Amino acid sequence: MFEFHDHRKDLAAPTNEMIERQAERYEQIFTLFKEYRDVIESVTFWGMADDYTWLDHFPVQGRKNWPFLFDEQHEPKSAFWRVASI
């Protein structure tokens, strides 16, 4: 969700802009997956929810990341609903 040159460490939660950008990106990716569904057998996530992710502190040490379809309370995010509607 962070832009490449964004090295902020001060966010306690993703901004609305970040949440929307994430939802758009997931929608684009899963639309492409659907287009190629005849050759894609599965999609694997390296985690389930934002409360625990290997992306915390990577690539910026000391920064929280929110990469998944479910938030830290395991509630679906906008990105989940975009993917589910495809």
C-alpha cells in the first residue's frame, strides 16, 4: 500500500487513500487472474490478516504494513469485497 519512495513510520493505521489504492490493486490483480483462470489453479497468500504479516518492518524497519484482505481484527477490508465481487 505504500508508494515506493514512502518511508513513513508514523502511521498507526492505513490512510483512506491507501485502503482505496489497495482495493483497486487487488481488483486489478484478481480480474487478471480470472482472465487466465484456465491456467491458474490457485492463489496463495502468505498470511491471513493484518495483525501478523512478514511485511511488517520490511522493507522499512519499524514500519507497520497492512497487506491483506482482512484487517487486524480479522474483519474484511474494501479489498476483500472487491475481490469477492469478481
